[in-house]
Amino acid sequence: MKATLVLVALCATALWPSPAPSQPSAIRVGSKSFTESYILGEIVAQIIDGAGEARPERRFGLGGTGIVYGAIASGDIDVYAEYTGTIAQAILKTPAVTSVEPLRAALAPLGLTLSGPLGFENTYALAVRRDAAQRLQLRSISDLAKHPTLRAAFDPGFLERPDGWPGLKAHYGLAFADVRIMEHALTYPALANGRVDVIDVFSTDGQLARLDLVLLDDDRRFFPPYAAVLLARRAVAERFPRTWAELQGRLVGRIDTATMTRLNALADLDRRPFADVAATFLGDTARAPRAARSGRELLTPGRELVTLTVEHLELVVIAVAVAMLLGVPLGILAARRPRLAQVELMGVGVLQTIPALALLAFMIPLFGIGTVPALVALCLYALLPIVRNTHAGLASLDPRLVEMTTVLGLTGWRRLAWIELPLASVTIMAGIKTSAVLTVGTATLAAFIGGGGYGTLIVTGLALNDVATILRGAIPSAVLALAIHAAFEGLDRLVIPRPLRGGP
Amino acid sequence: MISLQRVTKRLGGQVVVDDVSLLIAAGTTHVLLGSSGSGKSTILRLILGLLQPDAGEVKVDADTERPSRSIGYVVQEGALYPHLTVARNVALAARAEGWEDARQRTRLRALAELAGLDGELLDRYPAELSGGQRQRVGLMRALMLDPPILLLDEPLGALDPITRAELQTQLVRIFGELRKTVVLVTHDVREAFVFGAGITLLNHGRVVQHGTFADLARRPASPFVAEFLRAQAPPPEMTREL
């Protein structure tokens, strides 16, 4: 009876309506999850706010190109900052087309449009220390070919991509004494300490403004141009012409490489909030407080924690509740039909092998971005431990006890509800507990598709390489995992018959 | 009445019951005697309908729709459900039949008295009982719906000698009072002697001999019968000393 009540309560939670869709007068601004993209997103949002035609709605930190482009293609966001090279290569798959006009023409049938170039490029470049550059007379990448004793450290992405190290090496005929794989944020200290001589950088990295480095000239034009532009839905640009004109007027040709590098440094190195950095650029400090009202940046830590905890709990509770409602019956079905069990357990197993981020990305064409696709992905992820434990719990019952149900005339649901489920309850609850605790962790990834929760801070912190911000998300997440575990220990008392519970 | 006619059953590619014919009259107690692997437990499960014969015919005077009303089944150590109290374990079949609580309670008290179980134990869980008490509860559960047929598979198998002797005496009394058709499976020659008017000795799935204990002892159908009986007999010197 108690178990039934708990189930009913969970059902009710699962069916609770998700937040209403955004009002039509909003322009939804997206960003990828790295510093520059956040800053440009914030600048765009503040200009929209200033134009007064529509309210900006911030959907920042949407992972990489796949997710954020998926979001604009499916109409979940209206505008974000992108790079021409990315549009050509990753979106349109026409690497030869690189200038804005033909790209804009190619995007038109997709309902999208481009602003003019903002004025800077964020492309791969190779950097060396200034003293080394002077000593070895290094000005361009070609010059490196004369010094095969140099040591390099490259970030994993650069090392793999055809438009990274493999192509560059062939194009310039380069060879180094040592090439190491290193996390991007760590290559700068390695170079500064003299442990390596050459690193790959993005041409607008904030670090470049502070360290005494020389960017080598791409004299044989290997790196494709990555000019920053705004990618927007045409319908929105046409519906809010004044805003679109304002965005173009204040941004096109207005942000040069030095400016963008300086803005990145303000956020990355000085730990200034994105809204502040954006306001600094716009030279309008009066706007920063207005942005604070809608942006998450300037919430007080307490309010922020409460909001994120509610969002995170919502994700976990609904996902696990739905996974229970699906998973326990699926596990029962598998225990009843051994042949089906093979297929079923393999199916949920395969779901688990899909990397969480990829699963989230698959959800975008189906459900857009935000809470709903995050819930669907989390729910699929939460299934495996529940289905597997329900199946294992039922399949491993003492066959003499199961046989006796037939002798006693217990059939169908009575056999299940009176005997089998209570006997398997320890195993089933263990599966649900595992699933819930895992989901608390996995739910932090929901932020990559705008699902909210503690992940919002982790994604921002990762972008800023700011451990304090990451911990502001990660620690509450760990605490919540412990709390959920404790809550389920309590639930065990309601669900598992006393003689089957271990311990005192 | 229970009858098996030329029944054969294979399990996992092995013949465990081989061309067995058996007739047990209503109201009598019959013992299936044999060592492990002789097929005696499989015969009980064929009578229960848990298994279907590969050849031959099993006929039981039972409600085929609801065999639980017709046949009670007791196994070694009781096979009680650990998550249910004694009372709940015993009353399961009655609950499935939709008996009212009061009727269940009355029946429980009567059964506890019959089986010699302290009424206070009804609210305990099986793990809190002794082996002999669990066996009594298993018997009560089998008798809950007062079925005309009672099948017992090594009911005294896992008990210490004193409890076993005590329970053995009580079972003989209970079977006498209830006048049910009882089929009891055992490997123990002395149990067969105590319980059985009729004994069927089985070996490797085949019937070796039907008869009373006296028949088996005095006119063994094969050297195996004499050997089986003698193997479990106490040495004469020991009997003299006792």
C-alpha cells in the first residue's frame, strides 16, 4: 500500500507540466561553452535589451557546434556567434566556400542568415616565446622547419583534426623532436616555463594578451579563415529589423583581434563576470545591472544555489521516476520471457554505451533544447541499472519458493505482488538507488543543451578554466548525490519487508 | 485416488522417471522410498501438475482449475517465504481464495493446535523459528484449504534426531486423524516402516517393488531390495544395547 502511494506520487511528479514555452516577444540568444562564445552571447543579449524591440533570453553554454547549431536549426534559439570556417566545414560541409556572401546564400534555404564579419578571426595559430623567436629568428611557420630539435605540446583536438597538426605538418614539411598531447589550458604554463617551445593556440586566447608570446605567421596559408559572424534565424532578423540593424551596426567590423583577446583575458584571467565584460565592451556600464536581472551571472550565491538545486532535483526526480515506471515493468517482462530478456538487456546496455553528450545531442532534432530533451536522455540513461536489477532480482529467486506459488494457487499479479517483487525488492531498490545517484552526476551534462542544474556552473567553469566555479557546481552535485542516497535508504524501509533488510 | 500409468519423464536429457505405474487409494498413506536420484520427488511434481509426463498418464482426483484446493505440498525445511510472518505464510492460499480475515484466523488457530505450534509464533518471521517449527508451519500451510491429498517431500529431512522422532510420531497421529490421501517421499527405511501401509521402492527412476514393509523384507523382488533395507538397519548388537 505504501509502495503504491509512493508510485502514485512519483507519477504525479512525472506528469507535472514543464515550464511554459517562451513568449513570442523574446529573442533567444545561444552560445557555445567557451569564454569567447559566452562573451559574444552576452554582448548580443545586451544590445537586444537596449534596442527595446524584444526581450533577450539567454541560452548559454550549449556545448559545441553540433548542439548549438542543432538548437538554431530546430528553432530553439534565434542567434549566436559562429565562425565562417566552422559554418563552411562543419555545418554546410563545403570547406572551399569561406567568404560571407556565398555562405549567407547557402544558409538562406535553411531559414538562416549571417551578419557581416565582426572584425576578428579566431583561428588556430602556433605560438613561441618572444626570446626564443628572437634567438632562432622565427617569424613564420615556415621558419620552424629549420629547427627540428624544438619540442611541441598540442591540445588533443589540434592533434587529431585534419585542419590541425596532421595537415599542418604535411603542408609545411615540419618535424619536431617531441610532440606531446596536453590539455589546452596547460600548454601555456608549459611554454612559459620553457618545458616546450611551440604550442597551438586560438588567435584570441586571453593568455596571449598577458604572456610575452609571438604568433607565427601562417605564410603558406594553411589554416582556413575563421572569421566571427552572427548566425541568426532569418525570420527573427526580419521580424525585429531595428534590433538586427543595431546588432550589425554595433558589432560588424567593430571587434578586432586585439579587442577580443583583451575581453577574453578579462573573463579568463581577471575572473570578471561575462555580463561585466560585455558591458565594458559596449561602453555602457549602466546596462550591466539590467542584464543582471535576467542573466544568471550576478545572482547572489544563495539564490543561485537554490535555483540550480531546484532545477537539478527536478531533472533527477522526474528522470528516475519515469525510468522506474518503465524500467521495473521492462525488468519483469525480461524475467518472464528469457528470450526477450536477451534483446531487452542488450538494448538498454547499448543505450548506456552511447556517451552522455552524444545522447544529449541526438535529442536535439527530436525535442529541441532545454529541459525536455535532457529529461528524455537522462531517463534512457537511468534505465539500465533498474531494468537489469529487476531482471536479476526476479531471475535469481529460489526456484522452490517460486514453484510453491503455483502449488498455493497464486497466479498473475498476486504471485508478482505478494511474493516475487517483495523477495526481489532488495535487488530492485539497489538498482534504483544506483540509477538515482548516477543520474545526479549525469544531470550535470544537461547544461550543455540548456537543461539547467548544477551543470550550468560546471560548464561555465570549464569554459573559464576556473576551478572555483566548477566546484560551485560540482560540490553541491556531490552533496545532492549523498542526500539522494540517504533518501533512498529511507525509502528502503518503506518498500523492503523487514526480515529482508540487512543490518540491525 | 491417484494413479500413474506407465509414466516416463525426461529432464535435461536424462530419464528420471521410467515407465512407472502406481495406484494410491483415497484415504491411505503411501511411501515412495529410494535414494537420491531415484525419481521419487519428480513423481510428486508430476502428481502436482508442476511437470507433465513425456509418456503415460497421471490421473488425480483433483479440481483441475484450482489444484491448490485439492493438493497440499510440504517440502524439506518448509520453503517458507522469508518476508511474510508465519500467519501470512500459512494463509496465502486462503487469501488467494478471498477468505475473510475472521475465517482465516479461526482456521489458523485450529491448524496451530493440530500441528502443535505455539500460537505466539504466528506473528514471527520464519528466520526466527527452529527447524522443527518451520516444518510444522510448512505442514499448516499445506493444510490451510483442507485439501483431500497431501504430498510430503522429505518432510523430516533436515531435522535433528530428537525433533525428527517427535515430529514423526505427531505426523503419524495427524495422518490418522485427518484420513487424507498422503504420499510421502523419503530415503529413510525407518520412516517408510513407520508411515507406510503401502511402500513403493524406486531405483534409477524405475519401480523395484510395491508392497508393505513386511512384503519387502520377507519377499524381496530382487537382491537390491534386501540390500537397500539391510543397509539402513541398525546392527543387532546396537539394538540389543538399546
